[in-house]
Amino acid sequence: GAGVSQSPRYKVAKRGQDVALRCDPISGHVSLFWYQQALGQGPEFLTYFQNEAQLDKSGLPSDRFFAERPEGSVSTLKIQRTQQEDSAVYLCASSLVPWGGRSHNEQFFGPGTRLTVL
Amino acid sequence: AQKVTQAQTEISVVEKEDVTLDCVYETRDTTYYLFWYKQPPSGELVFLIRRNSFDEQNEISGRYSWNFQKSTSSFNFTITASQVVDSAVYFCALSEETSGSRLTFGEGTQLTVNP
């Protein structure tokens, strides 16, 4: 079966440009997560969806970051007016069941999108 | 607030040596979950293990073993008879029952296994 896929794998943007990063989770997975991984650092949580509902967006660094999952499957992370500090790898992960409480199952990660803002 | 510390930034060993990767965590919750992930050069994080706070039994899976000690807030990972294919960045991570969906990662340990 297919794993989590992300596109594009690499994106170069000029400062001030808007970008959209796509995530295709594993089919049937209820939970979807976005993380930001700066060079040499661990992933940092951005946001969490349970089906189409965005239940936690506490990790989004600014209002320039926006994520959606309108039909409860594919998700898009949009960054408006990109800045150099947005340069990072953006990782998407999915999990079979809802996350939280006493349900903290394995998250399956995609290969990431490496964003470089010039 | 939850926090994970991986004090070893880089470790280099020769093939067949045993190596232990350290992980220390901080949490106020009594129920929490600890994870180890492997990130090879391809970039995709690979799940290795999940541990619940109420289960301190150590685990062995092939050449991999994990030592969970609540008394020292540590969850260390040992690779026995290391192989070149074990070269990767290894991340320890923590989630709490009360922190909703947040999974907090340490900064990772770069393991290089030389032939």
C-alpha cells in the first residue's frame, strides 16, 4: 500500500511569494499532522486535523500559515508572503485513529517538502 | 511543558560496536507516551517504538533495545552490533495525555556507523 506522499519534494520561492504544499495521507487515516523541521533540528508541530476538522493549530508560527483538509483526506499547507525564516522541510504525517487523550498511535511520515526562500 | 533532550548531537562508531542513544524527557503528566523515530538521509521519519508511561517493561526487537526508567525520566535506545545501514538521525519524542495532539521531538542524534 502507498505511504504518505508530499508534493512538491522541493520548492524554491522568492521572498514575498505565496506557496502551497500538498500532503496525501494514507487512505483511511483519520489524523493528519504538519510539522516544520529546520536544518539540524527536530520536527516541530504545526497543526493537527481529525478528518476535515482542524482541532489544533497552536503550532502555526504566524497568520501567514494556513492549512486545510476540506474533504478529510488531502491536505494543503499554504504560506503567504514567504520569508527567509520559513525555509525548512515541511513534514506531513498521518495516523489511523484520532489522536489525543489515551490514543497516541504511530504516526506515518511523508518524505517532506524542502522549502527554500531566497 | 513537555520537553525532550538528546544530549548527544553526533556519535560515530565502527561497525559491530554497540551504541546507546540517550533521551531525557520532562513532563508534568502522569500519562504520557514516548517514541523513537529514525530519519535516514532520504528524510522520511521511520517509526521504531512507542512506550506508555504506565508500562516500564524494557523491550528488545532484534538488534534494538529500549530502556525506560521513570525514576530518571529517561528512555534510552541501544543498537547492538551496529551496521552501516543504521547510520541515520534518531529522534526521541514525547506526547502527553493532556496536551492534545502535540508530539514534541528532541533535537536528534546523528549516528554514523563506519565500516
